[in-house]
Amino acid sequence: MAVDFCPPSAVGLTRFSLRIFFVSLSSLYMAGSALRFHSQQDIFDSPISRPSEPRNITMMRPFKKLWESFRERIVFQSCKLFVEDSKSYGKCLEEATQLRCTFKMVDAHFFNGTKVVEVAKDAVEFNLPIIRSNRRLVASENGGLHNPSCLVFNPEWTHKHVDNTSKGFQYPAFPGIRRPKSQEDIAFMSILELGELIRTNQITSHELVQIFLQRLKRYNPVLEAVITFTDEVAYKQAKEADELIAKGVYLGPLHGIPYGLKDIIAVPGYKTTWGSRSFKDQVLDIEAWVYKRLRSAGAVLVAKLVSGSLGCDDIWFGGRTRNPWNIEEFSTGSSAGPAASTSAGLVPFAIGSETAGSITFPASRCGVTALRPTFGTVGRTGVMSISESLDKLGPFCRSAADCSVVLDAIRGKDPDDLSSRDIPFRDPFSIDIRKLTVGYMDDAEMEVVHVLKAKGVNMVPFKLNYTVDSVQGILNFTMDVEMLAHFDEWQRTGQDDIYEAQDQWPTELRRSRVISAVDYVQAQRARRKLIEEVKKSFTVDAFIGNATDGEKVCLGNLVGLPVIVIPTGLKNISNPPSKGTRRRTTINTGIYARPDHDHIALALAIAYQSVTDHHKQRPPIDDLGPNDKIPDPPTVVIPPRRLHP
């Protein structure tokens, strides 16, 4: 819209021309009246209205000729200006109307035409130079790896002084454990069990790397869960782990344990693709903070696992990740690779991320235990950013105990992540759950309620009460605006046109381009109101509820609540083959705690899993049943996608 050619003053040019015309006429009227006054005519008789009067005609002749000549010139010029100004006014009126339509997109159509054109002109002259300068400074690179915002979200509910000294957790021992004969059984052992085998020299890290790399390469053609195999660094790190054991040095339960990273986490020497066609050849010379923490704990990286493209859903540049429990389904959520790989026994654990459901959705679909920790628990340096006030890293594991082990290794203050904090979690293995009051919502899995009640927990019906009715809208504004800030250059250069799923980020981010700064701030004020209301309503130590309910997903991420997703059973798939199948749909629930109280959710999940075995079930990848044949790779109609980064 060519607002440069429509100055605000143009709107008033027509009236200005008319004023000149009438002022000129008035001046001539006064001059003529003065002359006639000297010839005994009434001062109020205008020579213009009565030019043919015989009295003092000699005196009036020169004036009459002058007046007629001037009158013609004034009238001609005024009419010319009037026509020209009318055209200009019409053009400006049209542009003002168009601009007002634009202003309606941001609910600012209360400005009149003159103000709209004035705003547009000032925006061009004042705002655009600042916008372009800021882009040159901080928006020439995508992914939010550098230049973080100075606005930092802190989910803490209390600002009382606490001892920030981090103390390690006391893990349970597994005395007398023996190495299984089959590699399949080894692949589905827990971290703590595998760690004991390494500590007691019953297996080496090198052997574990061989087992898990073989499984990854065997099943990946079907599951499409791996982007990059990291064989070289895996065997190098395994060798270092085994050499330390030979020297009598044991770093802890992650020593020598293979794992995978979601491919938004940078590792030097390997591609970090963000799952996107636009960045599939990208190599970042950055060592992510979470990778450093795991390396210092002795863990061994075997694969970069699938992230949905730019952290959205399960579609990536190489395909779409499958659910091991039912490989006709997709794993859903952008931490698709970590969820599917852990579920299928391809890695003992993996690190994923969540902005708005990418841990809870795939963990639920694939039947694994996963923790979305309190916002700020795990540092994000070297990790692609969607939303600086929402992004969280968390573990996908076989059990809640394993999640505790991994959390203990990766938590702490990241000096380069302003949002990260050294949160003084208590040891979840030492929590006396009998002292806890736990709520259960209408959509809670009642088996969990009954088990915890039998173990001495005070279980009570519960409901979160709050008046904010735009929870999902607040999350969308927050996520989309912050995402666009990190991928501004990507959109402006048209790279969104080759995005893998055009109904996802391209559509959302184009829409977010017209969310005003005022309305983004208003969304954050509404977010604060929501936090205060949830804080007041959270009258229990924890509560149990559906982990994939859209409202809870949005609310939990906005407020910063930790939640652990736990499998609670299996049921038959929809429309199974007529002669039966071993494929199943997983059942699960979530245990939510207050911010900075992840240890409470973990302790309750550990207690539940200590007397149940749902988390130990293995998906039927090799044997779907004698009458269930699925092509390799599976071919099904892709169902409608749900957007949840």
C-alpha cells in the first residue's frame, strides 16, 4: 500500500483552496466598498453585486476591469485546484479506507480516515527504520540460538529464600541383578538396571552401543524415528566410559548408557536439521548445554532423533514417525523420534522438548513414561527455540525412576540461558507419599487413584478453578509471536513456501505477523492473571488428570506446571483386522505438581509403578499377529493433523 504518496495534509487541500478563493473575494469586496463609500454609496452595497451603477463611473472603470480579470483568474485557478485536490482527496480517501480495513485485523478500526493515514505515514517514517535496524542486529539468523530476549519468564510461586544447593538423588540399588541372555531383554532394561550391569562389569558400554545401534538401524525403516546415526561419537564415548570402569571410576547410573537427542539439540560435527527441509544440511558448531551435562555424566550418544519440522507435529523432511504400538498410526507431537525410539527399545532414554504438547502427546501415544519438568529446570543453550517463555527439555524413559535419574543429571543453572534456574528439588526416592494430599480430576485414570490410595496417599476429588476463558488463545499468541521472532528471516525470504506441512507453521506465522505488540503484552498480562488464579486454586500437593486434554496442555505450559505421563494400560485398536492383531492403543494419565515440585510428581509415579507393570510392556514390532499384515513401510491415509509443538 503506497502510503508514501498520501500525506495527511492532502485531505485538507480542497478546503484550503476554497478558503483562498473566498478570502480573495472578501478583499475585493472591501476594496470596492471603500471606493463607493467615497462616492456617497452605502458601504454595504457591493460593487460586485451592482457593477453597472452610473455614479462615479470614471473612478470605477479601472477597478471593474481589474476585478473582472482577477475574478476570472481566481475562479479558474480555484476550480483547477478544486478538481486536482478532489482527485487527490479521492485517492487518499480510498487508501484511508484500505488502511482502516487493515487496522481491523488488529482490532484498531476506531481511528478515523485522517488518523489512519497519519499513522501509516508515521509508521513508514519512524517505525520502519527501527524495525529494519533491529532485524539487522538480531534477526539475520534463524532458530533463536543467539540474542535471547531480556524479558524472562519465571514460574516460581514463592520468592522466599531457599537453599539452592543442589543435592544428588539417592537411587535404589539392584543387588544380585544378572545380565539377560537375549539382546531383546537387555534392550528393555531400565537405566538403573543397565547401570548396575556396567558397574559390576557384566556388560560394557561398547556392547550396549552395538545392541542399540543395531536395533535403531533395524527398525528405523518402519518407524522413521532417526535423522542421524552418531556411530563415530558413540563408540568413542563408549570407549572412554569403559576405560574409566577399568580404572575403577564409576560416574553414576548414566555411565556408559546409550541415549538419543531430539534433532533440535546441537552436537558439534553432526547435522542439526530441526527436522526441516530448509535446514537439513545445517551443521552447528555449538555444544548444547544438555549434551554437555549428559556427557559429563558418562552417557553415550547413539542417534539424533526425529523432530517434527521446526518443532511441530510428527512430519519431518524425511517422512513421518510411526507409533510402535500401532504402526499404522503416527506418533504425534514433535518429540516423535524420542517417544517412538524409547517405546520400541531402540534407546534406554531420550531427550525431547515441549512448547505446547510435544512431550505429553507422543509419550501418551507411544506408551512411555516422560517428564515435562518445571519451566527453567533444564538449560536450553544450543537448542532451537520456538518460544523463550514456553520451551522445556525433558526425558523420555521406561519408568519414573529413570526419569528421576536423567533429570538429576541435566538439571541446574545454564549460565547462557537466562530462564534456567538451579531448582532445589528434593530426592523423589525419599518422599513420604503418605503425607501428601493428591487430587483427582474427572478425567483421571481411576486405577492410579486406587493404587495411590492403597499406598496411604490422601486422595480427594479436585478441580482447578479459574476465570480466564482464553487459555488456548493466550498460548497461541505467545508461542506464535515468539516463534516468528526466531524465524523472521525464514519467513521474509519465502522459505516457508517449502515447509513440509503448509497448514502448520506457514499459516500460523503469517497470521502472527499482524499480532500487535500491544496485544502480545495484553496476552502476557492475561497469562499472569491465569497463573495467579491457578496458584490460588491449587490446594493440593499434586493432582491426577488427562495428560493430552487440550486445555490442560495449554494451561500447564503457560503456568509452568511439571507433569509426568505414565502408561496405565492397553486397549484394542479401532477397526482391528477381523482375525485379530497384537497392535494396541495405550492408556495413560498425567500426574501434575506445582512449579519447582517435580519431585512430588516423580515420587507418586514411582510409587504407582512399583506395584504395576504397564510401563514394562513391549510393543509388537516384530510380531503383529498371524493374521495382521502391514506393508513395510506401512501405507495408510494420513489423518488430519493436530498442531501441538
